[in-house]
Amino acid sequence: MKYTKLWLGFIAVIVGSFAVLGYYGSEIYRQAPPIPDKVVSASGQVLFTAQDIKNGQNVWQSMGGQEVGSIWGHGAYQAPDWTAEWLHKEAMYMLDIWATAEKGEKFSDLDNESKAGLEARLQTQIRQNTYNNQANTITILDVRAAAIADVSRYYTGLFMNDADMAKYREAYAIPDNSIKDPERMRQMNAFFFWASWACVTERPGQNISYTNNWPHEKLVGNKPSSDLIIWTGFSVIVLIAGIGLLAYYYASNKEEELDVSKLPQKDPLLGLEPTPSMRATLKYFWTVTSLILVQVIMGVVTAHYGVEGQALYGLPLADILPYSISRTWHVQLAIFWIATSWLATGLFIAPAVSGHEPKFQRAGVNLLFIALLIIVVGSLAGQWFGVMQKLGLVENFWFGHQGYEYVDLGRFWQIFLLVGLFLWLFLMTRAIWPAFKKDAEGRHLLGMFLISSVAIAVFYGAGLMWGRQTNLAIAEYWRWWVVHLWVEGFFEVFATVVIAFLFVRMGLLRTKIATPTVLFSTIIFLFGGIIGTFHHLYFSGTPTSVLALGATFSALEVVPLVLIGFEAYHNLELSRSTTWIKAYKWPIYCFIAVAFWNLVGAGIFGFVINPPIALYYMQGLNTTPVHGHTALFGVYGVLGIGLMLFALKGMAARNVWKDSVISFAFWSINIGLGLMVLISVLPVGLLQTWASVEHGLWYARSMEFMQTDTMEILRWLRVIGDTIFALGVVALAWFVIGLKTGWSLQPHTDISPDDYPTIEPVGEPVPTSREITEEVNS
């Protein structure tokens, strides 16, 4: 077999990478920051119990969790990182107590020599690991117990209804009485203490904390470890070496120049009659369009909370739609519509590739659609009830808000979605299987298509691996399996295969060229991508080995993206190759834009924050949403739009689109996304980075820094990019609606396939409409 080496390489990457991920995952379990049975003061007072800490984690999740502020740097960017701020306030209280008792002045008023002495004392005491493994108890000094009580009072006032804290609540977009029960508030304080304790307490036998000395905090001696610096340098070396090797491969395996004479001279899809199940996917794309509009509205509301706190141009919207909900829905709807577009495209392509319509396939497609609607509406409603504190902690976990970014939906909805994904996998497999059995040349490409489809269904199941009160370090490990491996990993493989299928189906690419290209691209991507999951876990209570692996392999993730321009140029050539292909200009332009955002958003902006020393100062700052917006929407979102447009064109290949509206939509979306990042989010993130390096993360996220005139102006400047982007999305929706009503079509364009006979692409028999109809009837 001529593809044997590629398949062996693929298997080796999968087996080896998941062996590493599994082994070091077990180390995360073993070395996670311990949750003690109780936290006691030196005088014997019990401050918190293990159940207080675990319940407090659930309270934090119920109010939105990572969607309002952050823990260990993961979460929203509007409010502070609670662990960094708690740690700073606790340290300042202890220093002030000592300074007042010994010098009669506040710590900030002392001379540098006196400050240095007190800081040294603080670091000695607060960094010491007083966890007793036999008694499962943490013992702290009485002065620290007093500091904990003081910080707890601050957070109680902030999250409940202390009038003196109103300005902070407005700055952080936290409504009054976000936590309504004093007991719940006490428990959430217990969780905040434990999470910040892990940030400063040194691991047994080491001089770094459980979070690898994150966050940067001079007062307590949290500074970059030598491992951070060493592995950052190594990651850069790996990146350069990887780029060099891949460039050599491309140069030595240069593809032949595009030969237009070998391409079909007429549109092969003119002879395609959509089957009943293919036509049934139309409502998926209508739903995708609707969800995009709602998601953008939620994004506008969320961004505006950054400048007006709890209102939308004076309207007290936060009373019914607090920041944590608008941001939750903004993120969750993005996942929903992108996934729906990709899944619907798969359902559309499968019968077109095989020429086979299984019995009851349309019924299955319709059933899946109903299930997806129930999941979307049910999960969003449950999240609202959870954040509004209308559910118990157990009920919230199952039906409300889990508090983990990108997987916020309750456990019941997670299970429901997993069942839906397996239904989708069943529909895909039964439709594509006839082609797999009869097409020897295309079997390898079809095999990768089926493997990626299986992975999409299976890897979402990682979201079920944590429980309601699982240690946060362990929950984060599994959460990134979903976010990185599911969203950024195997969806990427699926997209690569689908695009190859589309070009093969249209006769623009031969199977014998597409197959090795897809296999090689998948090997390169997954070689860095699977173990690269660890770059999200540098500071999440994980051992140093995770940091080393994450730094090395996340650098390799960038390698294939550096040369993504080859893909963009190839697609651009195809878009101009023949007259009929111009009808597919906008789907192909979307694929070109995906290549651009892959390079810029996933590549450049991704690597800016990925090296350990960079992320040490940047984690939890607006440099992360720079990468998030340009990668999630720029790559996966624009690809979802491109796949939708391709499927909509395939359903009516004989219709000719008007270019004006879709052209405006395409350019507005991409230009708006660029402006949103370049003139607002990126400058805010860079200024925060300076503040983080100079003063610490607590200051970079504080009201005092974020509410300065400069930062206010930069946040308001986002309106420019957001407006252009939003107009593009509205234009896209208008265009899609117009395909049904007719205003997006040129008149009299219903061309008969008999007038434009198809020409089979080289090596690929294209089923005619009569063959497909006969197959369906049989």
C-alpha cells in the first residue's frame, strides 16, 4: 500500500501522544493541590472544612464561575483574578499588621529597608507548606487567620450588597446580591482561600508553589522559576527547527503547477440532485444564521459591560441579564453554531460522496435537529436560572451552570449533547459506508473522514470525567481535553478532510493528491496538538513536567501554521482557475480567510502567549481573547460560514448568486474582526502585560488600573470594529434569507443540467442525478 507509511505515522502519533497525555494526567491526579479535611489556626480555631471548600467551589460555579473574573488565570477578563487579588490582599493585611505593631506606620509608609525585612518574614511564613498529610490538615498562623477574615469581609461586601462596594461592583459588572445566602458566601470564601493557598504554598521538597509560582506577586516571592525560562528557550529552538524541517519537506515535495486543462470545464454539481436528507439540512443552516445573530448581540452586550458596568446605554440590563450570563451565552452560542454548521455539512456531504441515501436518513436528520434545539434552549435557560441563584448546588450542576468556560452547560445537557453526537456519527457512517466499500482509491480519505467523525463524538465525552466536587486541578485537565482536543484538535482534522472532499467532489483535486496531503497534515498537526494540550495547564496545580511538555509541543503546534500560506495560495488559484468555479467564490474565499486567521490568530497571536515565561505574565489578561477571537471565530467560525455557503450552493447549484451583499458581509466580518483586535483588545492586553510585569497580576486586573482614562478610551474604541463586524453578520443573515426569498439570486438562473453536462474529474466518477435518484428509489 502506498499510504502505509503515512498510516503507520498517524497511528504512532495517536498512540504515543495519548500515552503521554494519560501518564502525566495520572501525575496531575497524584500531585494536585490537596483539599484538607480542615484549615485551622495556630490557636486551634477551625476556619474551613473540606466540605466548605468543595461547596464553595460549587457556589462559585453557580454564579458563573469562569464567566466572571478568573481562578488561576482561567476565565473572564472583566473582574479580577480572584486568586491573585485574594493573595495580594491577604499579604498586605499581614504586612500592615506587623508594620503598625512594630513601626507605628502602615507598610506603604515604611522605608525600603524596613519593607524588605517584613517581606522576607512574610515569604518565609506564607510559602511554608503546613499541610499535614497524616492529619489531612492545614495549620496557619493566627495573623494569617485574621487576614483571611478581613479578605472574606471584603468579598462578602462585594458579592452581596455592601453599599460601600457599589463602585467595585459596577467596575467588575457584578450585580448586587450575586450571592444571596451568607452561608454560600462563607463557603465561596473558603474556596477562594484554598485556590490562593495553592498559588503561594511550596510543593513538598521544592521551592515553587503548586501553581509554579503563578501569579507574579513580589510581596510573597512569586517570581518566574528557572524551569519557566529554560523551557521557554527550548520551545523557541523547537519552533525554529520545526519550521526548517517542514520548509525542507515542502521544497522537496513541491506540488505540480495547477493544470487548468485537466479540470472540469463545467460545474460537476450541476448534475447533483440533493437527496431528501441533504435537503433536510437546510434548516440547520437557517438555525446557524439565527444563532450567529444572537451570539453577536450577546457579544455587544458583554463588551459594553466593560465600560458601563451593569447597564447598556443607561438601561439597567444587568438586573435580568448579568455579565456572567451574557458572556456565557456569547461563548456557548459560538460553540453551538460553529458545531452545528460543521455537523450539518457532514450530513450534507455524506450522501453526495457515496451517492447513497439510506432508509430513514431524513428522519434521523430531523430527529437530530430537534435534539439540538432542545439542548440549545434548555442549556441556556438552565444557565440563567443557575446564575440567578434559583437552583440548589446539586440541581445547578445537573441543569444549570457548571462554571467552566466552553463547557458551562449542565451535566444533563452535556450527556444529551453526547448522545446527539453519537446519533450524528451513526447517520454519517451509514451514509458514507457504501462509498468506503466500493472506492478503493478513495478509501483512505474516507477512512480519515470516519476517524475524525468518531473522534468528534468520542472526545466530547471527556467532559463527563469530572464530578460536581472534583479537585479544580483535575477538572481543568479534563476540561482542556474538551476545549483543546475536541474543538481545536479533531474538529480541525474533520475540517481538513471535509475541504479536501469538497474539492475532490468538484474535480478540482485528485484523490491520489488529496489523500497523502490530508494524512501528512493530520500527522503534523496532531503531533504537536495532542500533547500541546498541556500548554493550557502550566499554572493549574500541575507538576513541572507538564510545563516542560506543554512548552515543547505547543511550539510544534505553530509549525504547520507558519506555512499555511501555501494552502491559501492554492485555494486562491482554484478560485480563479475556470469560469464555473467563480460561482463558488465566496465559500472558497472563506477557506482563504481561514488560512489567514490560522496564521495570524492561531499562529502568531497563539505563540505570543504560549511560551511559559510569556504566559506567566499574560495569563488572564486581554492578550488571551486576542488569540481567542481571531482563532475561534477567525478560523473555526469563518470556516463554519464557508461550509454553510458551500452546502447552500450545492443545494441549488444552478442558481447564480448576487455578489453585492455577500461581498459586503465577507469583508465586513473579516475587517471588523481585525479592527476589534488591533485597535482595542490587543492594546489593552499589552498595557495590562506591562502592569503585570511591573506590579503583579492583581494590579493589571484591578479597578484602579482598568478604569483609567487610557483604558476607558481603548475599550470604547472597540465599538468601531464591533460595529463593522456586526453589520457584516447582519448582511450575511440577509443574504442567507435572500437565497430562500430570491433577493440574493440573479433572475432567470435556473439552468438545466442537460444544457450544461458535467465532465467527470480525473480518477473520480461523479454520480449523475439519474444515478442518485435510482439509488434513492432502490
